[in-house]
Amino acid sequence: MSNQNGGVDLPASFAAAEGAALPEPGGFDAHTHMDILGLPVDGVMAAAQAMGIRRVVNVGCDLPSSRWSVSAAAEYPDVYAAVAIHPNETGAVYREREPVLAAISAMAESPKVVAIGETGLDYYRDYSAHDVQQVWFRAHIELARRTGKALMIHDRDAHEDVLSILEEYAPWPPYSVVFHCFSGDAEMARRCASAGYVMSFAGNVTFKNADSLRQAALVAPAELLLAETDAPYLTPVPHRGKPNSPAMTAYTIRFLARLKKLDTADFCRQLQNTGAQVFGW
């Protein structure tokens, strides 16, 4: 699906992507922030179900949002949680690292907590020193390994350090590392695939200027793909510019299926299988 300039063409007719629900067995939102949406969870989940999105993983970025995620997962059968301190938040809690990490560790014992995240490195912003982020990243890695939960990675402008730190803990069990909102290029995707890391694509893969992401998605094996919203951010085309929500995962799933020339129902089955491997639901 390359064009004459070496880029990747957008899937035909995607601008008019249908708003119908995904075919069975449907999909799920591998990474969202309903606490930031600020809308009633019942309504958000009803809208998601109407589009064929069966489950969501609500992801913590600090103690309050991690607690919110665990509480929502306990209340709603189709909501699951991930808990961690986001790399941009690590500087603010560094002096209280031990009690904060103990609180995250306690939450991680919940059966509805399916991942430790989002954790990793963010060199795009300067909210937390790089060495502080790395200390927290390693602590989260050790918690994920100890609990057997998936590691959900935030990687922004830090590809080499993230891969290097992950390599320190290799080998990784299959389906145990997820790059949330994958932001690498095709070569990064090849390296992740070689290591068995799962790559989760958000709505920005549908953006006109996201050719590098589409190249990466083409390289990534279907069995190592997930789809997410990162709501309320990164709303996919054709709704870019509006608030995102878990229901919108359906557009990204359809887009990825078309991009990779896969039948949508077959791709949904593959996503469901990968989700079960990663999150154990």
C-alpha cells in the first residue's frame, strides 16, 4: 500500500468510515482514561458496547487515577485497570517513592488489575529528570515481573533507553510487554516484534501526517497488535478534533484492518486472542 513517494496510502474510503458496530467478536480499548473524560461510566460503556467495544482498560497515571481505575474495575464487569506512576509524575513523588510504590503494589494485587502502567520514559517533556524516570521505570518493571501482570509502556522520544532497560530484564514472557500509543517507526516496530513486544496503536495512526506510524503498523505482525484510544486524546479520523472515548476504538480497529488488508471480523478475533494473552481475561 505504498505510494509513489514511498509513503503509505490511507485505506480507500476511510474518510467515510462506517459508524456501525464492529462485527463479532468485537474489540476492546486497550488503554483509556475515563477518569479524565469526567462522564458517567455507565454512559461511556453503553456507547462503547454499541460500537462493539466489549471491554476497556482504564489506566492510572498517579495514585488518585490508579485508585479510580481499580474502583471502576471493581464496579463494572467490563472495565479493567492498570496502575502506575506516569513518568511525567515521578518527579513529584520521588521523595515519597517507597510509600507510593507500596500503594501501587497493593493495588496491583486486585484481580481486575491487568497491567502495571502506564510507566516508561518521556523525554519530550521535562517534568521529571531522566534518571528519576528510569528509577521508577525499573521499579515498575520489577513489580510487573513479580505480579505476573503485563507491563504497559509510555515511550515518548525515549526509544533507545526504553529498549535498553527492557533488555536488562530479558527474556520477557510472551505478551508481557505492551507499547501503549506506539510512536516508533518501521525499524522500531521490527525491533519490538523481534523481542515479542506488543504494539498498541491509537487514533493518531489515522491522521494524514502519520505515515511513519502506518509504516510501523504494516511491519508489526497482526498477532502483536492492539488498538486503543488513549481517550480523551488522539481521537481518530473521521472525528478528529472532538473528544475521544472508548467507542472510538472501533474506527482505529477498522482502519488497521484495512491498512493490513485483513477482514475486520478476522482482525477482531486476532485482537481478542492477543488481548486474552496480554491481560488474562
